[in-house]
Amino acid sequence: MSSLQCPIHPDANLIEDHRAGDIICPECGLVVGDRLVDVGTEWRSFSNEKSGTDPSRVGAPENPVMGASDLSTSIMVGFGASDSSQGLANAQRKNMNNSDRQMNQAIGIIREMSERIHLARPIQDSAAKVFKQILDSKALRGRSNEAQAAACLYFACRKEGVPRTFKEICAVSRVSKKDIGKCFKLILRTLETSIEQITSADFMSRFCGNLDLPIAVQTAATRIAKKAVELDLVAARSPISIAAAAIYMASQASKDKRTAKEIGEVAGAAEQTIKQTYKFLLPRARELFPPEFKFVTPVEQLPAS
């Protein structure tokens, strides 16, 4: 464009008409050059949605977990659809290979479960990638798609450092805790990997937050649980039971008391299990609390159960 100039007005600053693809002299209107290609975004929208924020006609980003690179066309059939539309949709389902069908279904299951327990999109994506690896390996062939998806989500939560309990995952799925556990073990074996052992500290912040407990109680409960493990007071007890019992002890010593039943509803632990674990902690309570903790209820007056 810099080499072009109007023969009548050589000093004029030429302008581009992007719509027509021409270069025009602003002084006399002479078309100096034509057929320019507009490299900008094409803003024409072919959608019935008038409220869309981006009407550009481009596809969705490539999805690496889909075998066809997610470039397939989805045919939706609604109420009153013609026989031809129904036939196209049926044909599409038949043409989709089994792996892509399973992958598509699993992504939907993972997303639905994640939304119910408020898991972020990166965790969902991580679970989908794990499912893709397992699907390609055919290691879990014969297991239900939902059990595999639930196990992948549990694995992703552990891997990303935001663990959820088996009970929490089981509560938002339609498969048993036993089936999810079996799939999880097979995933670890298939991927030949190991993930860090979960501890009571992994759940402390979430449990205390859901119970609306102050940071001082959370800090004390974390110290109690850690010290109890170091002193071998809670052998064979699950990290969740230890966390729940530590929260129960710390809250009972503060002004923000919570019952074992309230804690159990948040932690997914039985009230009786929390109290039994608490009894193991009680004889050594004085050395379990952090030195700076401000007692409202002295150690000697803590409940016996």
C-alpha cells in the first residue's frame, strides 16, 4: 500500500474501504487499488442467539481428549422434528466410534459430579485426561462408565491437592463406594503412579470453613491431629476420623463449640466414630493443644465423650 499513490493527488493519505476491499483517494474518490483481503475477525453471526458476546463464526477450541479432535457436527433433534432430522441424528450416533461415545459420556458425568460439589474446571479437565488414558489402555474394560468417571475425578482431586472423600464422590454419583475404590486402584496400577498419602490436614481447612469455625480453632485442630499421629494415639484410624475428632476437641475447648453430630455431617463421618477417636485423644489433650491456645473450657472440663 505504501507504494500506491493517487496520480492526481500524490500527497494525499490513501484510505482503505474494508467492506469493498478498495484503496481510495480521499480527495477525489479515485480507486487506486482493489481486492484487498480483510484479515480481521469475521463478525457475521449465523446463530439465533442475539445475546451472544462473541458473534464471530469460529469453532470451539480443539479438545485433546476427543479422538476426532472435537470437529464433529452435533445434530440436535427437538420436539416436532422431521423424520429426516431424526434419521440424521441416529446416523450420527451410529457413525461415532465407541471410544468417542464413552469419552463424551464420561465428560458429561465428570462435569455433572464436579458442579454438584463445586470443583473447578482444571480439576474436571484433569479427570477427563485420566479417563482418556484409561480408556485407551482398555484396563477398565467391563467396568461401568460412571464408576470409571467417578474414580478419575477422585484421582484428579487427590492429584491437584484438593482431595475429596470417597463418600463425597459416592454421594454425587450413582455407583457404590466399593466400585469407585476398585476402579481407583486399577487406575493407580495402570498409570504406574502413586499419589501422596492424604492426611487430616488436607481436609481441615474445608471442614472448619463449612462449620464456620475461626482460624484459631482450625489451627488448634490441625496441631491436635498432627500431634496425635506423631504420638501414635490414633493407629488404624482414617485421616477423616482424626480430623473430625481434632475439630471436636478444639471447638469444645473454645467458645465456638460444635457437636460431634454437626462435625460428622460435614466430614461424612459417623458421630460414634468421631467420639471413639476423640476418646483416644482425651488422655493426652494437654500436650496436643498448641501452647498459645486460649482455652474457654479448660482441659479438665472437656466432655468425656
